[in-house]
Amino acid sequence: MRQRYRLILPFTLLLIAALACSLPGATGPDVGVIATQTLQALATQIAATQQAAAAGGDQGATAEPPSGGGGAATEAPPAEFTAAPTPTVVHSSIPGSPGAASHYITDRSSRATAAERRAIADNFDSLLLERPFSAEAMDYKPYLDLTRAEISASSPWIYVQLFLEEAPPEGSEALYGVEIDLNKDGGGDWLILGRAPASTEWTTEGVRVYHDANDDVGGSKPMRSEAPPQSGDGYEDMVFDQGQGPDPDAAWIRRSPGNPAQIQIAFKHSLIGLDGEFLWNGWTDEGPREPGWYDYNDHFSVQEAGSPAINSSYYPLKALAQVDNTCRWAFGFTPTDPLPGLCPLPTTPTPTATATATPTPTATPPVGSIYGVLWEDSDSDGVIDGSERRFSNVQVRLNRGPCPGYTETTRTSGSGG
């Protein structure tokens, strides 16, 4: 399926109507989208049409075959596909450096199981994807493996940092992005995607912003898998295309100057209407790269998508490969209910009535402890079976506050996990 997108520009109604009749739809390695023709291209097409009409020619006519030739005639390329000068983008506002993260999300790394060509913690039905592998061969792509996402704000910008296992290779066509859910219903409203940047300088090159104007991302059950064919058209409106749009400074991308394995995205808060409360999550995508197919677990069946779990009957990965995303977390508010796609909330114990004893003045304050084992629960039964692998020398964080919270301390697992 080839999805059509519209680049929304602040032109006159007449030009908008003209553009709407000639929007190209295409897919490909660069987000699968070709932007709406520029005004220069439109002017070229109109001029060519007027000249043809003045000469009495038929706009749809083809060239006559060469005399004496036995082959088919070669048609001149249609006017809408002829090259047009790329308009110069003038920027007046460039992002700075992200401040301290106000919130962060952690995500499972697949490095530990990469040699075995498998992943754990992938949940296709809930759109929690852990698929930084190629289809069929299950080759590990560490530059797609998200391990953490951070968000911060410094007016007029909102910054998102994506932490990867390794930096993107030179010439990578991978996309890195953030999805915004304004009404907290699980259906995304905004999607900001940028091609893997080559530099630590902020750029709009390769950055596109999509909007779901008809509120159909996620279908009737946002975040939950629904059997294809997909009922909606996902993110159908492209409102920013590499500096082209109402605000040429709306969205940017770069590699972190301090770590090439961190991708930084900046977008203006005004882009999403200055909304102060929303859910957000991070994405990497070198597979489908199709905003019109969101949610991916509605576009593909689990049989078509495949699975990275080696004990699954759907193993290996097939149509839905080379993608990774995080669960969602809140910006601007503290969630108390398990919203669709939200990272797990901390469990609140039920208080029980107990007798209150008078403390001894010299008594030592009570000391608590947390104990656990890191192991691969391959059969998801919550029991450590003898054949299941334990993970040693893994750093574990103890976080304070609502999930994901703030790191209080860290420990490293021992030889038994």
C-alpha cells in the first residue's frame, strides 16, 4: 500500500486547491514520502500547460515515434516530475542544548541475546516492540536498539534524547523519532521523524513532522493489535518537510556532541499547540518507515510481522523488523491511572491495621532491603526453571517516585543473577 500525504502550507485557498489535485504519493527509504510540490514546480507546470494550450497541443498527447523506427515512442516526463529548483530555507531560530531531563524512560536492550539472534520483552499485541534485528536472518542492529529516552523543555523548545547501543553507521537510512499523544487515549496525534544525522550540528535535513488530523491512529483499540486490513490512514498529513512548512524552524535533529550513540530531537512547543500535558515515547525505524501504517500492529497481522522470541511459532521476524520503541510516559502531569501504552505504574500496597507500639528512644531505625534475580523467563511463568539463563554483571537501578522516576542507587547482579 502506498500512502498519500499532504504538506500543509499557509498558501491561499486557490493554491491549496491546486496543490490538492497533484499531491504525489510514494514510499521509499526516506520515510516513504515525497513532499508536496513547491510553488516553483507548480508555476513551471502551469506555464508549460499554458504554452501547450497556446500551441494547440493536447496536454495528454505522446510524442510521435521516430521515423523508420520499430520501437515504442519515448514520452517526455510529465511536468510534475521535472526537476525544480529547491527553495532556499532561511532559519531564524536554532535549538540550543538540552537541559537536565525532567523525565526519562528506560527500554530493554537486546545486546545480551543478540548473538543468539533473538530478543525478549517484545509484545506485538500491545505495540511494545523490541525488534532491532533484520528480517529472517535476525542480524542485530545496535544503532536501532533503544535503551533510554529523555525529555526536557526550555522555551520555545522541547528536547528528546534517544540513547542507542551504538551510533548509526555512515549513510544510515534509519529514522529516529518521538510520538506525541495529546489526549492520552493511546492514539498518537503527532509523529516527528528524522533521518540518522551525520553531524553534531542541528539540521532540519531529513526531518519530517506528521499529524493525524482525523484521529484514526490506533483504530478502535489504540495500542492494541487489530486484524488487518487496517481501517484508517494513520498519520496522513505531513506538516513539515525538511524546513518546508508554516514554520521553517519547527523541528530539528543532530547527534549528541558528547556521545554519537545519542540522537537529539528538538521541536517547538508551538508545533503541538503549546499543549502542557501529553504522553510521549521514542522510536527507531529502519524497516517499514511508513507513517501511514501506524499503528504497525494494526497494519500487520502477527503472522506477517513475525516475532523475535525464539520459542514463538512466529519466529523469526518478517514484515515488521528493524524497529524499536519505548513505552509511553507523561509530560506535564503525574499519571495515576494505567493509560494506554503507559509504562507500568508503581504498585501501591494496601494498608493493613496494626497495633502501634511505642518506640524505644534508643532503637535503631528499621532497615529495608530489596532482593531479586535477573533471569530470562522464556516460558513467562514467573518461575526460575533450571534451564533458564541467569544474567550476571548487569547494572540494576533503584528509582524513586512514580515510574520511571529518578535513580536512587545502582547495583550490579552477581554470578547467580
